[in-house]
Amino acid sequence: MRLIIAEKPSVGRAIAASLGSLQQGHGCLNCAGGTTVTWAYGHLLSQVKPEAYTGGRIDIGNLPIIPDEFRMVAKDADSEKQLSVIAGLLKKANSVVHAGDPDREGQLLIDEILDFAGWTGPTQRLWLSAVDPESVRKALGSLKDNADMADLSSSAECRSRADWLVGFNGSIALSRKIQAAGDSEALSLGRVQTPTLALLARREEEVVGFSKRHHYIVSAAIEGGIRAGWRMPADLDGVSEDGLLLDEPVADTTAARVTGKAATVMDSKVSQGQRAAPLPHSLSSLQKAASSRFGMSAKATLAAAQVLYEAGVTTYPRSDCRYLPAEQHATAGDVLRGLAGLAGADGADPKLKHAAWDSSKITAHHAIIPTGRAAGTLSGDQAKLFGLISAAFIALFHPAEVFETRSAVFEIDGLTFDAKSRTTIEPGWTKLGGDQDDEDDQPDAAAGRLPDMTKGDRRTCERGQVEERETKAPKPYNDGTLIGAMTSIHRLVDDPKLKARLKETSGLGTEATRAGIIETLIARGYAERKGKEIRATARGVALIKAVRQVYPPVADPGVTAAWEDQLSNVATGKLSASDFMQAQVGQVRKMVAAIVGGAAIEGMGPAPSKHPCPACGGPIFDRKSKKGFAFFTCGGTCGGAFFKEKDGKPGAKLGAPGEKREQPAGTGPACPECQKPLIEGSTKTGKPYFRCGSGDGCWWPAKSGEGLGDKWPPMRK
């Protein structure tokens, strides 16, 4: 039997339908030719929790946790059932076809199931960029050896393990540090989550700290309807560091100075240019466009794109590529016919070959495009996305926009003024509806066509003009702009070498993970949605301040993007998985040491007690249990907890759960049972009582104030 394992049931059914002779089995479909198709439900396995490596609660002294061998378990009860189904089918199989999604996560997802089940037999790889019947048949006819994907799988495994190491060790270390300082907060760090939160926190600080400034724009109204802007000298007084003229008298004086003066043309240029339609969409560009056009969240966009893919009407959605295989250009006419009736489809020329058709620029998968299969009735979000994807594809088969640009430089009373214009000659693809929200392809704004001029021409400056403007606060992120910032993280990196490399390679997170990261931050209370905006909460800002204090690299988007760059090198065999993990382990050790050995985190938790830890000499902090029991916790290397004695000093150590606890020394009257001094305590409401350290019972004080009163009744069973 040949067993095909798909990543999800819908893809499994599409594969089975192309094979024919379907018979429903238990968690599978039996098909023609001795082939059975089964499936996962996304990731069926997950990393075990860190407590599994230590056998119980993790104190700060247990960190870092670096497993010699990472262990996997079923994600939940449903996953365990399907794993059992797959394992049973593998026992009957002669060969396996890996049909995970065509990316590194899809590669690992099925590989880890095969490894967990102990499968060592022959395995082929089915690489599906679309699940329409024709695409499935073609892919089944060109299976690859799954061993060729080993580096891609290793890259995903490294990503998973690095996330685990950074996330759990960082979260536990920082949480214990805060908890030791008297705060009950459990904090969450993540290799990509925390730098993304840092973007939101920085923007929140910019928005909250924004101070409005007035600035002034000086221009010259020159005869012939020309408007030219003043080119301010570099050494001009009254100009801010960011190039804004803040001095109103300087602006007024300059405008008055040029009014009525001759304006001599120092230079004049006229040129024609063309602008082709934007590239078709990757997931990030689709999320940006959907957010801008429809206010859709990144998560909703991905969900709708996934439905379209599984319905066979668009190609694989988690693509980071905006190019198309040149060999597929021949099928463009068929796809366009399938889009008949949509704006621009009927007038599209399938013979036109846009620069997007470039096989050399294809990564793991190509841009998201329609398959040409009839879409049928689509829901709101799906219809909107299908429209965006189809419009981008149709635009490729319309001519480029042809435009003319003109520029002129004027000298007026020794000052320099610039004018420019941009005029559309042939609208080409733009007549279909503009620029499709592609920020990188926006033209310069035009303000009327400049007249013909030659060097030396003299005109009159009819008047100088001053326009007063106010600086605007930075806009909070929305889903689209945050995805854009994560994708173009090089813009926020100062190091020129790292900036150049990241511009060509990596962003923060991947196409498949960015939407989930945003939702995780919101679910954990570090960010919130306010209408279309995504804002860091006070809790999120405080967390980033704490991280920057103890170990800044965890919050540095450039560092994490560089790690993503290294993961890409693992996927292509340029870097070994072991070298990558060795570097990650080193970083985790540095991170834990910095958090544990650092000073108390400013603004979080109370000041340490004046008493040192009796075990390691580190700082200790006053704590109270939920029931009002007072004790100390150590913020140093031992991470211990201690009784708080009546004189306010630390006493005996509190044991870990399951351990027999040391008892503090008794200072009260003798126990009537064992004759040892009783330990003084108080109830949640502050009422005093005595208890026996040997477990013989508790007593109220005598009403007279001396000796013992009534013994507590035994607890009901």
C-alpha cells in the first residue's frame, strides 16, 4: 500500500479525488491503485513543557533548561487519536508520499509525524502550490525524493527549538525575577513575539510623547501657473534636525524677498517613463492591501486566503514571493478566461509578459494568483480577497502606464527654487483602478504640467507664499502597517551591513507566522485593538522596558531578523543545523545569566528586604500567599522561599511541592501534646493563633491573653 499523508483533511480529499475510486476508511480515504490518503490537522505534535525535563516546578536556579534531546508529545486528545490512525496505516504501508504544505513548516509537520511513528521506509514528496484537479495531477506526476528536503525540514526544526529555548527560558527567568520582587505577574517572552511587541511599544511611546510643532513651507508663484518650492540652504538658522523650517519670521522674510523678482531658469528637463503593474501578491502584500482597503486583520486575511486555496480557486497562500514561473506563462490565457466578467479580464492580452514571470526569483513557492477554476459563491472576506488577487493578476496583462516628468530649477534673488510635474500620457493598467495599495510603486504627486522652458529663460515671481503646517503624530499601527514593518524590518536597523543584508533576505517572522504573532500579543494582554489600530498596552510597554533593562537583544527586531536569515541559510544548506543550534544555546545562556544576575527590574515589584537570603546571600523580597501567609522569596541564584519570622527576618526554607518543609522555630507556649514550643501565626483576617510544628493541632490564644484557649476542631473529611 502507498500512503499519502496530507497536512489537513481538505487537501487530503483534493488529492484523493484526483486518484478516484474513493472508499471512506477510519481517518483516511482508500483510492484506486492501492493508495490510501490520510491527513493531519496541522501540527499533531508539540514540544513537551520544560517541567517535563526537571520533574516539577522550575525555579530560577534551574535555568537555563537545555535538553540533550528534545521530546515531542501529542498536542491534544484529538491529535493523539489521529496519530494512532496514521501509525496504524504506516504499519501496512510499503511507501509514503509526504503531502505537507509547500513550505518549511509543512515539511517538518509530516516529517516529525514519520519520525515519531518510527517510519524509515521509502518516502517521496508531493509539492502542491495549488489544489485544483489539474495542479494535483501534475504534482502527482512529478514526485520528488523526500530526502532532498532534509535541509528545509532541519530549518523548521531549528526554528521550533530556538523558539522553545528562548521563549520558555526567557519567560520563566523574567517571571521568577518579577515574582521574587513581590509581583504575581507571569511574563511571556518570544523570539519573534517580543521584538514585534517592541515595534508596538516604540510606536506607542512616540504617539504618547508626541509634541506638535508648527513649521513653514516657502514657495514661489511664478508666471505661467508654476509653483516652485524653496530649496533651503544647509546652514539656514531655524531649521530642525529633520529639515523643517520652524522660524516663521525667516519664512515671511524669504517670501517677501522674492515677490516681484525675476525668476531665471537654471535647468529644465523633460523625460518619459513607463510604470508596469505591481507584482502579484505575496501573503504580506495581500494582508497590507486587505487591511488598507477593507480593514481586515492579518489573521482574517490568512484564514480567507486559506479557504480560497483549499477550494482550488487560488494558489498556496503562505508565500513570501511575488514572482511567477516563466514556464507557466503559457497557461495565462486559460486563467484569464476563468476570470471572465471581472474588471479588465476581457481586455487583457495573454501574450504580454510582465517582469513578474521570472523563474530565477521563485523561492519555495510563487506569488498568489487565481487558478482559473470557477470560484462559485464566496463569502464576504473570501470574495474581497479573491477580487484583490484576481485584479493583481489581470493587471499583468495590460500595458504599462506611460507618463512624462518635467522639472525646472529657478534662481530668484540668489535663492534656489524647484518645480516638477508628472503627467499621464497612456493610463495602461492604471485605468483598472489605481495602484492596488502597493506603497512601493506610488508615483510622485503632480500639480499640473510645467510649460516648455529652456535654460536662461526669465519669468517673474508674482508672489512669495508661506504655508503654515503642523507636524502630525505618528500613526498607530494597524494590521497592514504592522505586517509591513515586520516584513521590512531593515528600515528600523541602524547597522549598515545588517541593514543591507536584511533588505535582501529576511523580515521579522515569516509569512506563515506573522498573523499568529499579532493575535498572541493581543491574547496575552500586551497589545489591543482599538478600531483598526493595534496599540501596545501599558502592560506591553512595561514588559519591553523590563526586557531592555536586563537583556536588550531579546527585544531587538534586527537580531531576530538576522536569526531568520540564518534559518534561511539552514534551509538552503549554507549553514548546518548543529551550528545554528549551538549559537542559539549560547545566546540563551547569556540571556538567562543577564536576567538572573541583573539588578532588580525598575518599576516592577517592591524593593528588596534589608535582610540577605540565608542560602545564597542574594536579595530577598516580601511576599504573601493568596491566603495571606507572609514569606520571603530569593531573587538571587538559589530562587528559594523562606518563612518570615515574627521579628521580620527570614527563617526556615519552604520546600518545593511534595517536599517535607522545614519548620520555623516555635516561640509560643508549649504544645500540650509534644511539649515543643508552638509556632505563632495569623489567619487571613489577621486573627492570631498557635500551631504545632509536629502536626498535633492548632489553638486559639486564651481570652485572657496568656496561654492557650480552645483547640481547633479536626477538619471534616
